[in-house]
Amino acid sequence: MEWAAGYVTGSKGYQVEVNAEPVRMIFHAGKAMFGEVRSHALDVWVAYRYWQNQYGNPADSAPYVCTLHGVSTNSRKMNAAATGMTAKF
């Protein structure tokens, strides 16, 4: 098979999958409030996840993605953000 413009010739148009597992940024609030002794007593975090071309299916081309009235729903792309707090006793 030959490569052409990101697609494998003769295939259904599979593309390279980009999957960034949750990237998390952590603030050690326990260390800021109580010092080194309680370094991880309280952690506050934000996380972000990006997933494009889920399972190798193109994110923006019909008919290999879900469409609604002929318009792509971009169901093969996911962006997610989360926040949280972890407390240790």
C-alpha cells in the first residue's frame, strides 16, 4: 500500500490517531499552607485530554464519521477538561 495525503491507499481512509492522555497540572496546596511536612496533604489539580481520529477514523470526512443531515458531528474528536482536589489524611 502507498501513503497519500495522510491516508493509506486502498483503505477506508484511516488516519493516525492522536491520543493525549490526561495531562495534569498539580498545585501542592498542603505544602503552600503547612510547609514541607504536609507536602501532599492537599493537592488541587486541573487536567486536559485531547483525542483526535478516534480508533483511526478521520475526524472530519464523510461517510466515515457520524453525520446529521449531511453535516459532520465531529464525533471522532474529543476535548475534555477536569478539575479536582485530592486530600490525604
